[in-house]
Amino acid sequence: MVFLTIISFGYTSCKAQSQNNTMKIEKEIKNVVETFVKAGEERNVPMYNDILHEDFRVIANRYPTSDKTSIISGAGYIALITKKVIGGTKYEVIFNNINIAEHSATVMVELKAEKGGQLVTFLLVQNQEDRWQIIANMATQKK
């Protein structure tokens, strides 16, 4: 009976520790996504330095025309921000889903602006320093 009690407490302790770790990771991931959105709002290129992976890509469906799909490199994305082609819009960030699989994560958010919104899927990975970075995103317009 004592043995079963010890195992039960050990399991409960491990489960609580695992939940705390998951909450910590989710908080880190949310911070990265919110920083990404804020950087776009402010067109603040230096804010992207720590959060964008060196292989960052944007998948843009129906861009630049309705019959095309483009994959925009990180440098291309930064150029569009710098030229003020994109960015400058303030969004409310609503997290719909965060799926963590070891050192990778998929995050679905809804970005709500005054004139409409969009659904965005972010793919994140941990870098060599175990810091989360965005490696890709794809936005879908929502009316």
C-alpha cells in the first residue's frame, strides 16, 4: 500500500511538472508570435532579429496575382516591411491553437483589425540556444 502511495505521488508530481513546463513553453511561443505582430505593426525591422529563423519564409497564396502562390524569403519579407508595402496595421491577437512537438510547434492565431482579419498559421522551431523562432507563416484572409 505504501509503495502504491509513493508511486501515485511521484506520478502526480511528474504530471504537475510537465504541465508547468508546457505552460512555460506556450508562454514563450506566444511572446514570439506577439513580438512578430508588434514588429509588423510598427514596421520595426530590428524586432525581427531574435524571433525570425535564418530560413524564415512566408507562404502567400494568391500573391502577387490571384493565380499565383509565392514563397517570400526572410530578406524579401523584410524588404516589403521596409518599403511599407506591408505592415503598419494594428491587430488584436487571438490564439486558437498551439501544438508543441518537442522542438517544433504549430500555432494558429486570428489577427483582428478594424477593417477585417486574417487567420495565420505560424511554424516555429527551437534554435541551437533552445529559443523559439518563427521559420514560416501563412496567412488566410478572413472577411
